[in-house]
Amino acid sequence: MINKQKSDLDKDGSLSPYEKRRGMAIAKAMADRNGAKKGGFIQKAIKKPGALRKSLGVKKGKTIPAGKLRAAAKKSGKLGQRARLAITLKKLRKK
């Protein structure tokens, strides 16, 4: 699990307690990272789908006008946060 060659920072051939702990922490982080499920993080970021559309008064199935979205992004609170996230996600779309 721990890579002794990479963990030996001072290259003296033995691992100090600090080097052992550091190596274990890195190995654990890499194992968590490699075993993580890919994708789906954006879907989890949106807790209430449709809330922005509803608060802006846009009917379901219609697109939110860009001007309305920009105006909402300037506001504070949840409405502004949701609008700014929508603008960011719009930039991520593949064309």
C-alpha cells in the first residue's frame, strides 16, 4: 500500500514516523481518488431542480431568456446563486 521509495524523503533507507504517516495519508488519498465514481457531481450540486425557473416565472419546457438570467445573477440570496450557477453550467455545455 505505501510506496517506501517515494515516502523516504531524506533518502536514508528507513522511514521515520513522519514519513510513514505521510506515505499512508497519500496512499489513502490516492485509493479514495482511484475508487471514486466518476461523474454526477453537477447533478448533486443542484438540490432543487426547477427552482430557478419557478422563481423567474418561466413556464416548464421554455428556456430562460439570457437577459432575465443575467439580471437574476446580479441579485443576492438563493436566486442570485442559482442564476450564477446556471450561467456557469451553460458555459460547460458541449456545442
